Amino acid sequence: MMPLLPAEWRRFIRNPVNLWVIAAFFILLAASAISSGLAASEFRARALPSQHTAAGTQVRAEMHDAPGTGQGGYTSKLADSTTVRLPALGGLALSVRQVDLLGSALRISSRSRYTDSRNSDQLFNPLLRELGLPDFATVLALLLPLTVIAVSYGMVQEDRERGVWRLVCAQMAQPWRLVFTALVVRWVMVLVPVVAASLLAFMLDSGSTLYAASYWLVFVGLFTGLWIAIAGLFLLLPVSSGAAAVGLLGVWLVTTFALPAGLSWAANGEQAMPSRLEAIVDIRLVQAQTATQQAGLLSVWYRAHPDIPPVTEPPREIAGLPANLELDSKVRPLMYRFDEVRKAHFEFMERWSALSPGLAVVLTADRLAGIDAPRYAEYIDTVNQFEDRWRAFFVRRIIGKQAMSTSDYQQQPIFKPLLTAATAWTVLVRQLLVGIFLLGGLIMLRKRFAKP
């Protein structure tokens, strides 16, 4: 096969259509890589400053009705732990535009974050945000199969139509070697712009890691090889080159759009997503109940904390603290159901991602970026646990108007961010097995290329 490589290489580059296809593919990938890499770096740069700004705003809003409790070092110390953020991983550049939709920065306070109307986050239409510029991984999942199809379809069929393949079979004892060499050349030529654009995206992301880049390059190599194998199998069909192109486009449409939609439907059938409208109605009912029980909940709280003397006419913010805690204890389980179902859907899609290579690309990018549904559910659970510790430490001091001592500063709860999540290797292994299966089928049927 080695002597055939130079000949197939010259044959490939002498076709201007191939070069134009590869050039257009690289330009689009590079543009997406630059945009995604810069966006990821910008997201990391504004993470820490925005945390301190939001914290100070939150504390001033919460303490403005509590005389004497929002002054001096106490307030500044209270502000240090009022905002937590989901730490992004080294592959953020692959799926950076989904971070804003998750709500990675969360405020920690005595109020329920699900009903706090003082949220100053930007308002936007999620559907319009989704229809904006896609992420690098999405662009790759859409365009790479089309590029493989454009440079690979109908190689054998065209030669048969022109009568050239009859001469090839007469001059070569094993014509399949020529086909396999041509497929290897196309695998390399498609993979080169993918690797270059991927490295560009990782270099522009200030927080990228060698592990994420290495894993991603291995995965896209398998992804490219899988589509090359599919194109090779279509070369075996006794159809015209145009029919082969239409068939490959049909496979692309089914695996990229139809199968992910079907898997999403199946995942929802296995565990249905709760109704958001019903959740809103339930939250409003809980709010109404706790509002009528505010005075009683405050009395219960004072009885549970006999060391803190009750106040005859407490400020509004202090009087409502126990009611806020009761409200959040009932609202939290309602909202966490959504994260649990999203996690179940994500894991279901991963299990069946071998049916859709494009879906596997997007899921892998989410894993490497650290915004996958299982990790986000773990993040929300960690935030809830920290918020409970935060409230146990600060609420009694807020209601009792207690000053912070030096030992109190040292004992205040600290949020421990999530550890770097281990990437799930199952998706990569499944893609590898599918690629081996397709390549094995191509090797077993290789003698059919000898038919003129």
C-alpha cells in the first residue's frame, strides 16, 4: 500500500474541488475556533470579578432593613461567601455558549434563589440564544461528515461510469488496496484542518488543559475515521456516484438529526421531564402558605434558639427569615427534580450515542467543558449542602444581631468547588467499537472492489 500513497496523494491534490472543499472546511472551523476560544477565555476572566461584585450587591440588598448588622467588617466577611460558581474544565472552548444557559453562578443567601425577584441576571430568550452562533463542537459535528462525503463519494462509481475501473481491475490483482489508500489519504486530509482548528481553540482558551486537548484529538480522529469507513462502505454499492452521494447525505441526516431527536423522545419516555407550569403553581402555593405562617415560624425559631432573646418588632427582613428558610426547604426538592431528570436523559443519550456520531461529539464536548448534566446536578447538590451550612452559621447571627468574633471568622463555612471530573470513556470506547465494526465489514467485503 505504501507505494500507492504518493500516487493517491497527487491524485487528490490535483483535483481543485478537493482543495476548495478542504479550504472552506478549515476556514469555517477556524472562525468557529477563534470565536469559541476567545469566548471561553473571556468567561474565565470575568468569573472572579463578577463573583465579588455580585456578593457585595447581594449582602447590601439583604441587610438594608437590619439596623446595625450590615456595618463594618461583619458585612465584608459575610460578602466573601455569597456567590458560588461552577468551575469550568479544560475543554470549555468546545461548548462555551451553553454555560450561560445553565446558571453557573449562584447566590447564597437566606432567601430561596428560586423565588428571589432581586436577580439581576441578564434576561434573554433561550431559543434565540440556541439559534445563535453554534459552538465549535457543533460546527465540527455538522460539517466534518459533509466534508468527508464531498471528497469521498463515488470514487469507484465514477471510475466505473467512465470505464476506468475496468482497467484498474485488469492491472491490479488487489484493487481494494487502491481504494483503501485513497481513503487513508482522505482521512488525513480531513483530519489535518480539524486538528489545526482544535489546537487553535484550545490555545485561545486561557484555562485549557493538555488532557482535554489530547482526549478531544483522539476522539475527533475516531469520528473522522468512522465517517471515512461509512463512505468506504458506500463505494461497494452497485449504484451511480450521484446515488451514492444521496445515500451518504441520507445517512448524515438520519444520524445527525433524526436519531438524536428519537433518542431524546425515548429518554423522555423512560423518565419524563416534570412540568414547569406545575412547578410554578406548586411554588406559588408554598409561597402563599409560608406568607401566612410567617409570625408563627418566627416564634418557632425563637423557641428552638432560647439563647437568642425575641424582638418585639423585628425588621421586615429579619421577621421573614424563618419563613424564607421554610419556603426554600419545600421549593428545593421541586426544582432539583429537573436536574435529576436532565442527568438521567444525558446518561441515556450517552448509552445510545453509538447510533449517532454527531451526538457523541456534542456529549463529549459537554463532558470536557464540565457542563454536562450529571456534573451540574452534582454541583447543585454541593451548593445546597453549602447553603445549609451557610445559613446555619449566619442566620442566627443575623436575627440575633450578633457581632462577629475572630473565632467566628475562622469557623465560617467555605465552599469547596467540585473536583475535576473524570471524563466518561464509555462514549469514546463505543465510537471505537463502531468504527472497528464498520472497518471490519469493509475489510471483509474488500474483494467486491475487484468487480469491474
